[in-house]
Amino acid sequence: MVAGLPQSGDGSAAGVPAEAGDDLLLSEESEALVEASSEMRHMLVAAPQHAARLDKALADLVPEFSRSYLQQLLGQGLVSLNGKPVLKASTRVKAGDQLALEMRPTLQSQAFRPEPMAIDVVYEDEHLLVVNKPAGLVVHPAPGNWSGTLLNGLLARDEKALLVPRAGIVHRLDKDTSGLMVVARNRATMDALVALIAERKVKRQYLALAQGAWTGPKSRSVDAPIGRDPRNRLRMAVVDLALHAGKSARTDVLCLDGADQGCWVQCTLHTGRTHQIRVHMASLKHPLVGDTLYGGAPLGAMQRQALHAYRLAFVHPVTGKALEFQAQAPEDMQQALSSWGLGYNAP
């Protein structure tokens, strides 16, 4: 077995949105790894994959890699079907077919390594756990952060995490956003949690410190689509879907306290778009403190975006029990609040 190549899980690829960099190409950056070593994986097409496209069957049988990456291996002639190389991802397979795949290690695959770290677990049972992620911790390996991520810590904490796609991670927080996340401990629970999120049955609420005095109604609902900023591809923005690609997005904002300099707000997500709260708050002319990408400015020790996922609520997908968790805002946010004469409070 080649070091750094994750072992196969026990089901199809997870329905979890890919983070930027998940679908790593076999580029110049990874050529040295490709030349170093590889692993031949031999698989039998089973009934669940009968009549499926080849790339979909491979995604089911080798869930630790994205379909995009597997399609690249196909294009390079590294997949054989019943002893013959096959290049087309759309080729249909049938039960009993023999597949052979040359697994070439990449920076992505080598990133799936256990790394012991302290993880703040606020709840745990045999099916799932809820963690309180600190600011500064990247959730999933990606270019520029191939180690030291929450995924690496989860793999070290529980050897069973290697059997679950992405170590059970079903949603993400930005690197500099702190707060609560739910993580699955087995494939069935992961699929159920993904479905709950897709059905908007997981309630996620955030606390944020934003710039600018709050005026008007205490409560506002921002229903504005989000897509890549056409003027700066590194950012997201509220977009006109008639002109630009994007997706619908809704955030409810409640002002909890305010000062001349800014406001302390609760944000409730109804969708989960990239940078959603940061973009919607900027669109209200209230960029988050410390969020320089969207027009905010640092405040004392608050050098990152002042955003904390403080409340998470959902019905346990196995036991049916209603669960609710809360996590107090971290010290840097509370210090920033105090500097404006605001007191910490959460609904």
C-alpha cells in the first residue's frame, strides 16, 4: 500500500459541496508525486453500479477521490475495464465487470493523513459529533493548507473516520470563522445529515460584529442571490442572475445591540452559499469587523472576520431526538464588543 493514499470507504461519494482545491488536477505541482509511486486498485462492479456511467461507478467504489479527479485518470488511460484501457467517462458498466485503476498519489490524497490535535467536542455519540471550531483552523485540505486541518485531526481522533468520505464533514466554516459544526461518524449518518442540510432542516445561527450604526427595523431579511464577483474573482457578491451565474441566498438579520461605530447582530442562514453572511452584511453597508475582503476593518485584537457560529439545531437522523447546541463567542470577539461599549448577549 502506498503511504498517503487513503483507503476506500464503504459507499458512494458523499453529496458534500467541494471546497476550492478539492478537485486537484495532476498538474506540474504534483508531477513529482505521480512519478514517485502508485497503487493498482482492482474492483468488481456490483449490482448498485449496474448500468451506471464509468465515472459514477468509480466514484462509488473509490469515494475518497472526487469524480473530477477520477475523470482525469480516465483521460490519461489509467483505468481498465475487463482488461482493456477505457478513456470515456460516459462508458456504461454492468454488474460483474472488472475494473482496474492506477491510483496515483497527489497532494490531495497525501493530505488525508491523521494529525493529532486538540478538538473541542461539545457532543458525541456513536453516530455523530458536534465540534466547536476555533478561528484559524481550516476545515478541509486545499491548496495552501494541505495539513493541520480539522479533517486531519478527525482522522487522528477516530480511526473509523477514514472509512467515511471527508472524515464525515458535511458542512464547512471559513478558516477565520469560529463555531459549531456537526460531523458524521459513519456513512449512513453522513448521508442523512447531508439530506437534512439540503432540506434546510439544520438550523444554523451566527453572531457577528459589524461596522456602521444600525438604523431602521431591528430585523431584516436579505434575499439576494450570490455568485462570483464579476469584478474580482477572489470574492463573492450579490449578483443579478439575469446577467451573472449565481444561486439564491437568504439570511435573516436581527440587531441585538448597537453603538455609533457598529452593531452586534444575529444571522440566521436559510441557505449555505460561500461567504453568505459576509456578502449579505456588506450589501447592507454593514461589513463585518476584520473582514477586509468585503470592506471591513480590524478592531483591536479582532484581526479576522467577526463571525461565530453560535447555535446549531437539528433532529438526530438516527434517534429522532431534537438536538440544540450553543457555543459562546470567543475572547477576541468579546473584547471587540467591549471596546465599543457593547455587552455580550445572545438570544
